[in-house]
Amino acid sequence: MVLIQINGKMVKAHEGEMVLSVLRREGIEVPALCDHQALEPGGSCRLCMVEITKADWDGWTKNVTSCLYPVEEGLIVSTHSEGVLEIRRNILDMLLARCPNSDVIQKLAEEHGVMKTSFDTLPDSDNCIMCYACTRVCEVLGKSAISAVMRGHKKVIASPFGDAPPDCIGCLSCAHICPTNVILWKDENGKRTIWNKSFDLITCKKCGKETISREFADYLLEQRDIPADYFETCDDCKRMELAFKMGGLVDGAEEVAI
Amino acid sequence: MRIDSIPKLEKWRKKCQREYNSRKRKIFVCLGEACLANGSAEVYDEFKKELKKRKLSDVQVESAIKTGCHGFCALGPLVIIEPEGTFYTKVKVKNVAEIVEKTIKNHEVIDRLLYKDKKTKERIAEYGKIPFYEKQQRISLRNVGTIDPYKISDYIAVGGYTALSKALTDMSPKQVIDEVSKSKLRGRGGGGFSTGRKWATCAKVDDEPRYVICNGDEGDPGAFMDRTTMGSDPHSVLEGMILCAFGIGSTQGYIYVREEYPLAVVTLQNAIDEARDSGILGDNILGTDFCFDIKINRGGGAFVCGESSALMKSIAGEVGEPRAKYVRSVVKGLNDKPTVLNNVETFATIPVIIDKGAKWFAKIGTKTSTGTKVFSLAGKINNTGLVEVPMGISLREIVYDIGGGIPKGRKFKAVQTGGPSGGCLPAEKLDLKVDFDSLTEAGSMMGSGGMIIMDDRTCMVEIARYFLSFLVQESCGKCVPCREGLYQLHKICAKICEGQGTMEDIELMEKMSLTIQKASLCGLGQSGPNPLLSTLMYFKDEFITHVKDKKCPAGVCRDLIKFVITDDCTGCMACIKVCPVDAITGEKKKIHILDQELCTQCGSCFDICKFDSIEIK
């Protein structure tokens, strides 16, 4: 356990923990677009910057991203100093120029008092803020089907050579984790389309509802110790089956479900 | 031949020295990149042929020695004849027979090929007397240009690996680190962090293995110091790395060489192979228990890979993007293991410190910046090339005494130091002492040692725009401030160059620059706005003239200028010949006429006119 000070209040933190995780636990709101509990911190959006100092730093302060800064005994953190707020405003100003049509960015910018960007906006913006959440989650899943290509301002998230990514299993993790909801996908007529790749969807044996892609199911079966028929029914039907089982009505389950 | 003990190395050294000195007359032909581009390889071959043909008894065929860069790149190909030290410039194949006949055979000096001092108009015969070399003190470049980089025996003959044998016989690893600490050597890659402290911290980390990395990813525009050291004296870099490995207890080292330096890769690989064959690298170095090996990694052409954490990722085979360095690389570097990363020049300096002692080294330079620093002089300067000077020398001495001033008698306007992370210093700062702290205080930085000199035909807004465009292209794109911020700064700067800027734009650039400095992830972004901020600090008037008067005083920004031929035109027709779009017409001895409709404002006519009869409006 280490003791740190946040906005004047003494707070306990776990050794090795990052400052942002303490802030979250304490209910202190700091914007962080590239941060997600399922991922290692990335440090690319820079919005979670805080100002740190220590008693023996002679008044010297430093701006650090709280998502990547490990707590240390005696650390003094301010999350809303004028300097930090100015950085957040200016970063949101830059993001607003890049993604003028993103309602997530617009709302966050407005909350920080940035009503309009100071720069020329990017024509035909795709609203991607390049936070890498999608590529990181894909990596965590063990697939790395998509990645960031090119560099600098030309950097984009893409599949290899822009083709349908061979390693994609259609799990939609990238689309769900995206903070600005820019990864498009569609489920239609038993088919799922994402990244220009088409997948067959599994239909629930009991209710006929479309569930996950066949490739995703196969991948999970291969990775985890799951019964082979686990994905043949949908979650709702599985729940119902369980409820009947618990109520001793095993045989009735099938009938009711249909 | 594998040397398995230190006495055997010393015995071998004697043999190498005998061989090295047996050549009574030596003809050093520079085969550095700049001289090679001007045909020095052909000159070297011609010397060999000529000497063979004449069967000169006291000059053997081998006495034409391939050397690395001599540094005076503006005058290549360079040939030096020892022991007299006769220094010939711009030598061509057709001069070779004459040099052998007159200088080698009859000890005559060929005046015409000597260096001509721009100020005194005198011809100077001797290498050491030329002002370009006279004010220099060469430590890191000590062997550059005097040994064959492809022969370990040459390096050993001039005292190479003495420091290693000293460390292995008389010193403990801690003593090696202490010696480096006492020398107060600061990293030559740009940051200026204490080398001794870096090594000592790494040695204390309780984790293994430890790595030694040499950063040869020199990418600043106009900088070529490390290229020269790696290509001309590779063993000094290896020796520095071996000493570091001995100090911190490492067994594996890497040299990360920029993709654009193929010659350096060849010389370094040859040096590594030779050192391994001689028992100086690999298992049981010189018969001791100490084992260390080095591998070369070639970069892929990304500037950001010169940033230490991106470089380590690149070596590990990942995408070269930096990480936050709240936990430093000496604790968690390559493969999350303790790593010492130093620049080429730093490593090349280490053997001298161990050999001659920290006290000797600390006496050179200033109190807080000890030793010497290599600078590459480029841009609008007479003596383009590499110079190594003691820290604390003034910019004026570098520009005027060593660099020989500005060509064509133009006025000095600014010097850009520190590459894209540095800044532009104006004429008022010419008396500034060059050391780590003074340069930073003045709003620029030491950086790796690039020095670009600019004359009054340089537009500072355009320079700021150029550096920003470089950084926009080289930013890795991982974090928002660097990726979006620098892109926007560049757009605004370009707008000002086109005469579309407003005063609010200048304010916005200043405001955003501060955020980019504070909020960027790595050094590239954090220092990215420096070229802009320093030009705004010293040349703000020029920005304002672009914005308010829609004029470019230096005559560079094409949208804001017009060239006009005045009545002083003598009708020499020089401008007519250089105009690429045939916009100038006229007859001999009659005032020429410039068609504004056709003119593309390239400025060629202005630069060629000897009579100042073309004006910028």
C-alpha cells in the first residue's frame, strides 16, 4: 500500500497501480478515450493528463498521463489544475478538427468549454481518433487481424493491404470497444459483414435467433474448455433451460422455448 | 588469429605498429561518402596503378591507403601525403600521375592542388595549418581519416583496444563506471544525460540479461557525424561498447544503424567479424571470463526510431513506436530488461577516457559540459564538413574561423542547431558559448550536433515550415498532440508563407506549441515545436511582415514576391541563361526585361546577378 495525495485528499493505492485506476476508484472524473479496463494502457489520447509533484520537488511540477504513471509514495496529483485543463482543451480542439462530426468528441469538447475548433477541419473525416483500442483488443484476443498502418497524420487502422483480413473471426470486439463508434458492421440474412469480410452466423437451434459468427465460435472452442454444442443455442435459450432445470422442469424446457 | 591473452595483444600491437610505420610515404585517399560521390574510389585505384607502374622502391603499392572521412567534405576528394602532411583538395584521376611524379618522387608540392584560404588568398600546404583543422581538437574523430577502417591492425597500431586491455587487467567494472562518471561525459545523442550515471543505475538493477545498445540512427537533416565515425573508425565504437558491457555486466550488444547508411553497415560488420576472429569480441574476450558480442540491426527508414524506446521496439521486431518512459530504459529497456543506450559519438569517446583518464578529459571544455563535440557544418557555409571542437567554443569561431564564413560574401542570418528538435539562433547569439546548457537556455539545443548555417536569402517562416513538414512526415502518429498538433501547425505556417495568415494564427501557433511540448508522448513531439518557437522568439518580425504586409523579406515565399530588373542592369545575359522558364529576354549590354506572367519566382536570376540589379519586391 502506498499513500498518495489527490486534489488535496490523502488516498490509499496499491503498489504498481496506475494513477488513473486510483482516480476511477475514487470517483474522480478524468476523460480518457483510449483507456479500457480490458486493455493495457496505451497513452495515445493524452486526455487523462494530470499534474504531479512531490514535497521535495521544490514546487516543480510535471504533466503525465495518469493511465501510464505508476503510483509512488508521497505523490501529489492535481487532476483539474488550470494547466491540465488547458492541455485537455487544446487536445480536444485538435480532436475536434480531426473528427468534426463525432458526437462523442463534440460532447466532450463542449463539456470542456470548446464549442468550436480553432483549426480547419479535416474534410471527409471518418471520426477515428486513432486510439488503437481496436487493434489492442484484437491483439489481446490473439488475432491481430487489423493494425495501424502508415505513420503520422496519414496513419489509419486497416486490414493487411486493405483486403478482407484473413485472421478476422468477426467477433466485433473492435467495433464494440471503439470510443467513437466508427467501425461499421452489419448482420443480415444470416451473414455478418465487417472489414469487408463476410461470416456465417450461427442460428440458435431452439429459437432460431442469429448469434455469433461460426469462426468466432470455432476459435473459442479451440481456445477454451467449452462443450462442443455450447454455441448451438443462444444465451436466452441457455438461460431459460437453466431456469427450468433449477425448477426441476427439465423436460418442459424445450417445449416452452419453442 | 585469435588473441587469448592481454600480453599477446600487446605483442601483436608491436607487430601492427611496425607494419603501419614501415610505409615510409603514405598516401591517404579519403573514401568517405562525400568524397566517394566525387570519384575518390577511382582516384585511389589510379594511385595503385601508378605506383605499381613506376615500381617506386620506397613507396609500396599498399601505401595508398583507403581511409574514412577527413571531414573537409566541401573540398573532396581529399588526398593527404604523409609524413609531410601535404594536403591536396579536389583531386581528380588526371592529377594522380602528376602527384606521384612531383610530390612522391621529387618531394615537390603542387601549389594548384593545395587548399586556398578564402581570407588571405594564400595556399596552405600542411594539413594541420589549415584553419579548418587548426582550431579543432579531435577525440571522438581521433582516427578518422588516418587509418584504414577495414583493418583492425591499423586501429591496434594507433593504440586501439589499449583501454580494453587496461580495463581487463587493472580495473574492476565499478572502476570503469566511476572513471566515466568522473569524466562528466554527457550523452552526445542530444539529451545530454550523464553517461556515468546511466551506466551506474543500470549496473545496480537486479535483473538479467543487461543490454548495450549503440544508437546509430542519426536522422537529423544536415547531420552526418555518426555516419563518419561508424564508417571511418568502427573499432572505436566497438571498444566503447565493450567497455560499457564490462562495466554494467552485459553479454549482448546491438548497433542500430540507419537504413540510409549502407557503407557504415559494411565497415561495422567487417570490424565486428575481425574483432571476433581476433578474440576481442565473443566468448572469453582476450582470454578472460568476460564474454560479449555485438549484432547490427538495420533501421527501416523511420526518424522516430532514433528515439530510444522506439528503437528498442524496432530491435525487438515490433513497430517502431515510442512508449512512455516513466519507467526508464536502464530499468526496463529492450525486452523489458535493463538497457544502456548511448549514441555512436559517446561510445567512440569512452576508450579515450579510460585510456587517458577522467581527469584529462574533464579539463577539456566547460565545467558542466566536458570534452569535445562533433558538429557537422552544412548549409550556407564555405567549409562544409565535420568539425570536432572543445565545448565552450563560441558559435562565431565555428562559423567564421573553422567554417570560413558565408559564401559569396552574403550576410549571416541564423544557425540552426539540434536538428528538428532544436532551434534557430540569430546573429546576436553568435558569441554564445556552445555547450549543453547555454544552447538550451537560448531556446535551441545541442542535439546530436547538426549545424545548418543560413544566410540572408533564407526565409525564417519557410524554415519553420520546412522543419514542421519534416516532423509531420516523421511523427509516428501514436499520440494526439504530435500527430494532430504538428499537422495543424504546419498547415498554419504554410498558410502564412502563402500570405493567407492572420495575427490570430500566430497566437494560436504559440498556444498550441506549448500544449504539444507538454502533452506529447515522446521526445519527438515534445521538442517538435522548438524550431517554430525559436524562430518566433528571434524572428517574429518576419512572421508579422508575411502576415501584415504580405511580403517575404528574404525573397523566398513565392506567393509574396516579385523579382524586378532595375536600371543598373549591365546586360550581361547571365540571368537569361539561368532562367528555367525563359521569362527574361534581352540583348547584350542592354537592360533585360522580365516577363512577370512567365516568372515562377524561383530566384535563380537574383542569385546569379553580380551587379545587384535584380530586386525583390
